[in-house]
Amino acid sequence: MTKLTTVHLKAPYLILIGDLADPTYAKTGLGIVDWRPDLVVGQLRFAGGEVDMGVPDMTVAEAVGAGARSLVIGVAPIGGVVPDSWWATIEEAARAGLDIVCGLHFKLSSFPKVVAAAKTSGARLIDVRNPPDKLPIGTGLKRSGKRVLMVGTDCAIGKKYTALALDRSMQAAGMNSTFRATGQTGIMLAGEGLPIDAVVADFISGAAELISPDNDDNHWDVIEGQGSLFHPAYSGVSLGLLHGSQPDAFVLCHDATRSVISGWEHYTLPTIQSCIDQHVIMGRRTNPDIRCVGISVNTSKLLTDKRKGYLAKLNKETGLPCVDPLIDGCGEIVEFIKQQYPEG
Amino acid sequence: MTKLTTVHLKAPYLILIGDLADPTYAKTGLGIVDWRPDLVVGQLRFAGGEVDMGVPDMTVAEAVGAGARSLVIGVAPIGGVVPDSWWATIEEAARAGLDIVCGLHFKLSSFPKVVAAAKTSGARLIDVRNPPDKLPIGTGLKRSGKRVLMVGTDCAIGKKYTALALDRSMQAAGMNSTFRATGQTGIMLAGEGLPIDAVVADFISGAAELISPDNDDNHWDVIEGQGSLFHPAYSGVSLGLLHGSQPDAFVLCHDATRSVISGWEHYTLPTIQSCIDQHVIMGRRTNPDIRCVGISVNTSKLLTDKRKGYLAKLNKETGLPCVDPLIDGCGEIVEFIKQQYPEG
């Protein structure tokens, strides 16, 4: 029987930026360089490219010589396609044996020359939006190790960056932790994971169980969240992820200036307290000890003096550490976790 | 743009039973004859077949002459395959222009002769386990008409039969109702629907919205449930279906003798009251007026005198009509619904 597994990428990466002029569209590549520089061997740029991620420029051959294992398409241009002129380079990389890693909406398998090149070298074509064909059904069995899941009052509210920042703060505090990816960009940053919203509905919890497997008793999986229990379109993904992750703890992510579901403006956001309460009630089903260990707020649209007041008020109301992870880091949440789990 | 739609079957059906000897494996065909005899033109049996569904025996040619539009494979044999000797008949039906409808685990498209026959006649090969490729994202927008969703303390606890019985009782009471299918057998019974547990996770609520579209103000969709909010593997399906269905009302389905999740015995069932409360709390997100209108209990494993006491006790505790739909019918629940929704 084939062992069921998550998507695994081979590092280090050569990141393809091409002749991109606007860094807005290089978010994927810049995110990898920012959060996981250890995974990056270099960037591949064409003449005329103005975006520089601050890592060595390399050709495909140079990257292979430097040990690269994958070419990661590091851009997400408008329309979701890469320019025609880039494909010769992607083909060259596949022929040289680099796995091609892509998070865009097209499928790499629809480019015959790239498919042929990969076949000759044995390189893999990896669309990180696509989960593996075979996934397990959730077992609900308790796993060893500890888990903290990011949840949100809405989608696209900072769950991935909170998880990355929390993992970074935990490691800085000498804790044993791993960022666990549940979305395509997260998978490129982690080097592995599963796009949980792309699996077949019956397998959501089973996929979540694969993402955070058994581990050391004092190890923390810091799990990227998806969707929201309160989202009229995506709540099923969130509940399956909550039950499959069996988190000991969760961090609630929120945006200080958001009052309605983004794109579903006829839905108001739940209150912070009701959101915490519902996650505890539902999460208890697979982990009776689940508790909230902090609130992560995107305060980037607030003025500095308002920002501090907002977080202080929220802290007073909930008794939990409240931080903007990209401004304050997650040190306060890590301290709280250490108090709450002294054995860990 | 293609209109997004559910799976639609063409009636009436010729039901293929073949040379089956044991009615246990003809559950699909027998269910259709039992619940929707209006969809059935006849049965196709081979020499030696001992199962008789009590409808006219017909050859493919006779069924076509009688107006049949589809050949439904009405058996679910052990191992999930149909005997080799049956395929010539299936091919004949496809060549004669009958859609072939199958709910087993293999794919009809993997039988080249059947594919070729269907191509010449224009017949469709329909695997009811497979949802359409294109499904919408949930909008959360309120739809006209009324909806009652079956939910459960566990999977495989009578949600489909409760929905069918409730629909039958509503129609007997002169109400305007439609059974809405969310699983493969239900789709064959209804002639349309979507296998909600087989859609990609991001589309669960969107698929649920398609299943019960806008309707007359006094019309009730009686929606087959799937999974359970409390199931460690399938809760995501159930929450997405709850949010997308936007039910005005729900019926909680339970088995009187079950105390743990079937197949996941390390999980005890939730109490009836906590199950009702959680469905109200979560369901309010897309329908603020959601309420429980009855409890459907499989009491087949209780003795007759115990059965009545069990239902009476549950009624006293909850104040809701409590019935075994296959013994008592759903008349009491229909009466309660009429009281609760006098305008409908």
C-alpha cells in the first residue's frame, strides 16, 4: 500500500522572477525569501527585470551546480498566467532535473514540452493547489505532541502570517516548533503541506490529520488556518480542519477595521468572544482541553495611538495576549503558552 | 457561461437487477420502487434471477418502446462490481439511447464498449458519485421558499429515510414539498441532486445552495443530510451543508440503541439536547430563525413497549414530536411544522 502523505517539495529552491517589474506580483517569492531564506539558493531573473529579492542571481545551470532541487514559480501575475517567453526557461529547468513548483491556476501538465522535459530527467511537476489523489478518512485518534491552530473571524485576515510569526517567536524562545501549511503559499514556505480547501469534502479532517502527525511531547505544530467557522461559503473547510487538527490551543486572527465578511458584506463578523466560545465548544469534540491562547490583530489601518488602545481594550475584555504579529511579534503569546503548558 | 447545475437524471427508469438472487444487494432498486414508483417503467432481469421488485419485466427494446430514458444499475453487490456477463446488456441499453446511471465505485467511462455505444446514440454515462466539474462558491444570500434539513447524532442513522418519509407525509397533508438529495442513492430516488461529500471542500456550501434553489414561498425543500457536526471525520461536510442549505427547520435523526459513533467507537454520541443547541447556534449564521421541528429515531432494535416509552420520554424532555418514521410516519412532525409556520 502506498503511504499516504502530504505534498513534499525538495529544497533548496531557485525562484523564478523573470522580467517582472512590479514587486506586488512577486509576493510568493518575496514571502519565501522573507520567512524561509534557508530554503532559497537564488533567483532567476531576465534582462529588464526590476524586482530584486536580494538573493544571488543564477541561471538554471548555476543553480543546479549550487545544489538547487526545485524551480519555484515565484510570481502571481494578474490573470494567473506566466508570460509565453518564460516557458523555455521552465522547460530548461525541468530538463536539468529541477522539480517545477507552481501555485497558479493552470496545470503544469498542460504544457507538453515541460512534461516531456520532466520525463527525460525524472523531475516532478508539482501544482501545489492539487492535493494527492489518495487521502485518508479522519480517524479522530489522539496524536502525540502539541498543536496550535490559527482561526479567524473571516478569511484572508492574517492566519498564515500569524502562524509564521508565532513559529518564529517560539523558536526564538527556544521552543521546538514547526509551521504546518494548509494552503498553496504556505506549502511553498514550509516545503510541505496540503491545500486543505482543495481536497474532496469527505477527506478534510483526514487531510488535517496528515498535516500534523505524531511528534515529540514538547513539540508544537503551528498550523495555518483556512476560512472561518462563520463564513457562509467556507465554514466546512474550517470545521474539518479544526476537528482534524485536534488543537490544544488556538489563536484567533482578526482585522481591527473589518466589520463584515470581505466579499460577503451582508454578513457581519461574529464578536471576538462568541468566536472564541464557538471554537472551544466545537473543538472540544476532538480535543477536550482546547483553549484560546491569544488574539492576533491586523492593526495596519489604525493610527499608532489607536492601535495600542485597541489591543489594550481587547486584552482587558478577554484576559488574553493581544498582538499585531507583524508589529509586535508573537512574544506575548509565546509567554502565555509557556505559562499555560508548563510541562511543554 | 454554462449554467451551474445539479446532476439531473432522465425518467422513467428501467432498473437493472440481472440474475441477482439476494434482495439485500438490490437495495438501490428496491428503494426507488418503494419511494418513487412514478420514476420506474420496469425491471430488467436475466434467467435465474430470483429478486422481483414487483414491476413489469422488460427487455431494453421493450423499455425504450414504453418510454424509458435511463437504465439504472439497481444493485450494489459485494465488492462493488457488476458481473462481467451484464455488460453486454448495459452496452445494448447505451446503444439504444438510454442514459446509464450507476452509483458504484468504478467509473462507467472505464468500459470502452459502453463508452462507444453511448457515443453513437448520444446517451449519457452518469456516475452519481461524481459531482459536476463546475460548482459555485456559496453566496450566503437568502433564497425564497422554506427548507427543512435532516441532521444526525451520527452518520448512517436514518437521515435519508427520514427525509423521504417526511416529504411523503407533507404531500399527504396537502403541502407543497420536494425531497432534495445530497447522496448517490438519494439522487437516484429524486432524479436529481449532488453528492455533497464528493465535492471539493471549498464548494460544499455552494453545492448545497444549488441543491435547494429559490422556490415558492409556501414550498418546502426536504433536504437529505450527510454526516454529523459531531463526527470526527465528516463534520466539515455537515457544517457546509447546514450553512448552504440555510434551513428554516431541522429534524434531528438518532438511533435509540447507538451510544458511540459507528466505526469511531472512541467517540460517544452527543446528547440530543446539545446536538439541537449546536445546530441552532451554528445554523443561525445563515438563517437566524432556524429551529428544531422534530426528532426521528430508529427504534427497530427496541421491543414495542420500550419503543413507545423511549419516544414519550424524549418528547417530554424536548417538547418536540418524536417519531420512528418507518413505523409511525412523520405526521406528528408535519403537524408541528404547520403550527410553527402557519403562513407556510
